Amino acid sequence: MKVEYSPELFMPSEKGDKDSEKIHRPSIKYWSDVWRRLKENKLAMFGLVIIVALVFMAIIGTHLSGFKYYEQNLSNTNQSPNSVHWFGTDDLGRDMFTRIWYGARYSLLIGVAAALIDFTCGVLYGGIAGMASNKVDSWMMRIAEVIYSIPYMLIVIMMMVVFTEADSLLVMILALGLTGWVPMAILVRGQVLQLRENEYVTAANSLGASKWWILRKHIIPNAMGPILVNVTLLVPTAIFAEATLSFIGLGIEAPKSSWGTMASDGLAGLAIGHGYQLFIPAIFISLTMFAFNVLGDGLRDALDPRLRK
């Protein structure tokens, strides 16, 4: 069958047709798109606002009431919240509003410091294990599992006994960091094992790139999404662990205070009708954990490329 072609098929295209494939929408960078999607999550932004407000008040809150966190007034003990003492006073007459925001410094510092230690140790350990040989990887993971099987409370007690002269804040941070990095290492190792099979890693290997260079330049940046989500969830975990240890008397030493130590001190006031001494620090602990958890959930959704529009 003979096919005939009309001359119109070979005519040059008009100038207007050249714009048919033009990209009219400006390109959006990955992190700009993550921030845009995070802002659309109202609950996550509410959690972010709470975190920013807590950090801001931890900085200036101790200067608002006019009282010192260690200042005692035995004539004003166990006062309910009023116009002078906005959160009331404790059994030693200390202003609880000032002590709440002073304790926020220690609680947030412990949470963030422990999360940074877990992030650093977990990324290094998990990254090396994922890029190493199968034998080395197996040994490293067995060591991590042994460390993770030791209860962190036992480590805290041992460190408190050994380092009796050391700062209790430093001992607390180190104790939480010694065991908390293992889940991060397992997460990073899994991400490395998955990402190292991609084509760009094969191309880098064929060009002679070292494993450390590939890990630093290609694998860790592409695994940063799940890692950041895990970091946001490590902060409230460390804060709750500190509160638990302080509640049983293994936390920050007096006259310093954290939300956990204030809750422990306020437990005695619950029996004599001064429950606010326990409930106020407990509310702030719960509020902080809620804020970090919803922010972590929102960040997880924003970093998921499958949800990108």
C-alpha cells in the first residue's frame, strides 16, 4: 500500500508552538517544598509554635516574676496560684513560676543534648556498619544489641556511684546518650543498606570513589529525612527519661531543678491538697512531649517524597 505525504507535514512550525513545552512553573527546591508542606500541617505547626514558646520562656521566664529560683520564704509556703506567685509556691516558699522556666532550661538541654549524642554516634556507627563487609557489619550489630539490652536506669545508677563528684547534669546526659544511640544506628544502617544499591552509588564506585566519600556525599544526605524525623522523636524520649529518673531521685541535684525534680517534690503536696505542685510540671512535660511528637509526625509526612504534589 502506497502512503502519500502531503507537503503540509513538512512545513516549519510556527513560533508560537515553541512555547508548548516551556516550563511555566518555577522549580521548587526540595527543602523549600518540605517547608511548604510542613506549613500546611496545622497540628505540626502548632507543635512548632509550642516548642519555640517554651524555648523563649526558658530564656526570659526566670526574669518575669522578680523572684529567684532558689529564693525561699517560709512565710509563703504552699500558696496556691495567685496574682503575686502566678504558679503558686512550694513547701519552701519558692516561686514555682520561676522554677518552672528554670527547670525548662535543664529539661530541654538534656533532651536536645542527648538527641545530638544519639544522632552523632548513631549516624557514624550505623553508616560504617552499613558500608562495611558482612562480617564486620554482623559484629558491629551484635555489639550494638548487647549495649541496647542494658537498661539505661542501671547505667545511670552505676555512673552516679562512680562519678560522685561530677555534675549530675553531665552524668545524666552521658547516661542517656550511652544507650539511646543504638536505635538511630539501626535506622541508619538500614537506610545505608538500601541506598547503596542505587545507580548513583554504583557510578561513584566505578569512578573510584572511596566508601567514606560515598557515605558522606551520597548516602547520608539522601537518608537525612528519616534521620531528622527520628531526632525529633528522641528529644521527648530523653526529656521523659530525665523526668522519670528525677522523679525517683536520680536526677538533677538541688538547688538546681528540672520538671522531673519538681514533680517529685510536688508529690508530697498532693496528699495535703496542693496538687498544683505536681500537676503544673507534669502538664509542661506532657505539653513538650506532645509538641515534639506532632512535629515529628508532620516532618515525616513533609519529607516523604511519595506525598509530594
